[in-house]
Amino acid sequence: MNSAIIGGSGFQGLIPANAEKVCVSTEYGDATLWEEKVNENSIFYLLRHEKGHTVPPHLINYRANITALKKVGVTQIIGLYGVGSITSMVIPGNLGLIDQFIDLTNNRISTFYDTLNEPFEHTPMVFPYSRRLRVLLANKAKELRIPLSLKGTYVCTNGPRLETPAEITMYRRLGADYVGMTAATETILANELHIEFAGLVYSMNWAAGLDAEGISFIEKEITEKAVDQLTLLAKETLS
């Protein structure tokens, strides 16, 4: 079973030293992956913002990325995300699993079904994140003694700008626990291609208006620890 880990902000060091670069052409464009052999299977790594963190969230070629993973035989994906905390479900410096999302993006294509007179599906989203993968991640976190919130609702905004305090107040009233700019789009596309998907987050800061000092990010050492823990948890779960 081939697997994949997608990393974003803070995950520039995601690619293992022994991974080999793989360029995949799709009908939506090209995607760059890195392949690591694990026993008889492979884990593919993908940096959604590319190396150097040069592609903003609204310009990521999500369809090429997910299609490329499908083409190399990936059947399960774990997405890693840096977020801003809205509730105490995942406070800054802590980690969590996504179990629901609210998609507020409107500046990107988030479906493969965009052609008239072609068959399409109404993809169910009752459980957008694989329950099987979530259980595996929860059990592995317990084994590794990594504290992990087992649920949370991710609100996905356009980006690349950050949110206003008024927007964060609204998102909290809508039931969101943390905010980011990429997870909903990847989740939808993976579900449309029938790839099992799970999302892991670490909180970088309190969202706008929730910190008395304004937008202040956690210390570098705490960020690095959280990123390392998420990366380890994802890889150990898929190995």
C-alpha cells in the first residue's frame, strides 16, 4: 500500500534525506513528489507550497497534486497543517486531528467535476476524514506519548492574508476550532478520487483578536517540536 504525507507551512524539512525526487505529469499540470521506500511499499512526500515556500495557498495546483498521488498508487494520505487557534480544542503549540471542515474558499477550483456533459458524483462528506486513519493516528500518538486532540473543526479561508478579529468571531460562532487556508481543498479532492485522507494540525498562534498582544506566534523551539512530532506521528502511522 503506497501512502503520502503532504506538508505545508513549517514543514520545509519534511523530505527525508534518502527520498528520491519524482516528477509526475497530469492533465492539470506537473507535480513534484519525493519517494521513500519503506519495506515493499513507498511513502511519497509533497510540499504543497513547494521548496522555499513560494506558492501561496490560493495558487497551489491542488488538482495536479492529488492526481499525481493517485497516479503513483497512493491509497492513503495524511495532510499536515499549521493553524491558528480559535477555541481551546488545540491551543498554540499543541496538536490535533481534524474531523470536520468548513470551506469558505471561493478563489480556487475544489472539484474534478468542472466539465459539462460529463459524468459526475455527489461526493458524501459526512465523514470527510478517514475514520480508520484517525484511529490509527490516535493509537500511534498514545504509543509515542504524543498529546493529541482527537477532533476539531477546521475553517478554510482564501488566504494569503490573515483574518480580521471580526471574521474570527464569526468562525467561532460557526463552530470552528482553528483556521487555515488549505485543508478543505485537499480533503475534497482526495475524497473525490476515493483516497483515504486524514488531517493533522499544530497550532502556531491564537487567531486574530484572541491574543491580547495581537498576532504573536509561538517560540521557534515549540514550533520545531510540534512539527517534528506531527512528522513522526504521520510517518510511523503509515510505515
